[in-house]
Amino acid sequence: MTTGSTLNDLLKGLYVGGIIGAILGILYAPKSGKETREDISKSAEELCYKSKEQYERAIQKIEKLVDEGKDKFATKKRGAEEGH
């Protein structure tokens, strides 16, 4: 399914981009080790939360597409059965 593949690629891109952005932001920030560790922890928690949100949205979109596909299939099936 093309849509699922595209959505999967988008989620991977968002995830990788978030990780890269967090790492670069932390590495270039002039802070102490303790502050940096706290920032890493906070960034990891935020990234985890955002990833879960994106995952849930993706699941909802996929379920909607599956339901639409089932409806279309049932409609075509009924049309074919009525035609015979």
C-alpha cells in the first residue's frame, strides 16, 4: 500500500529529524554537564511523547483507510452480486 509506506517514511523522517535536532542543540549549548544531562533527559521524554502522538495519529489514519477500503469492497461486491 503506497499510503502506508509514505506515512511510515514520514514518521521515520520526523523521528530521525527530532533526534538529530535534539543532539545538535545539546552539543552546541554552553552548559555544565549536569544541565546538559537534564536537557538530554527532557528532550528524550519530549521526543518519546511526540513519537507516541504521531504513532497514534498514524494508526488512526491507517484504520480509517482500512475501513474505507472495506466499505468500497463491500459496495463493489454487492454491485457484482446484484448484477448476476
